[in-house]
Amino acid sequence: MDIIIDTANDAWKTMYNTTGVLKDMKENLGVSKQRAAAQASTLLTTTSAKLDAEAADIQRRARKNRHLIDKGLKIV
């Protein structure tokens, strides 16, 4: 059972780390070629928001599944 939780935890941590990198990339775009930078910034912001949401969902599901697994093992 712990491997399920550990795997889910690793997944959401990786996703949060990825969003951090995306946010750094957005900040490093600078003002050169403002239109392209603005488009890239919007894409990076949207992508990082989606990844954050997915990471939170993975974490929520892992907690829920752990509770259900614990409950099932108590029945057995």
C-alpha cells in the first residue's frame, strides 16, 4: 500500500517542481520581442496552473485511496 502513496507523492512533487521551472522560464523571458514573450508567458502561466491543479488532484486521490485501502484492510 505504501508504494501507491509514495508513487503518488512523487508524481505531485515532480509536477510542482515542473511548475516552478515554468514560472522561472516565464520570468526569464524578459522584454525582448515583447509580443512573443507575452504569448510565451501566457502559455507558461496556463500550463503551470494546469499542472498545479493536476498535482493537487493526484495528492487528493492518493489520500482518498489510502483511506479506502486502510478501510478495506481493516475489514479483512
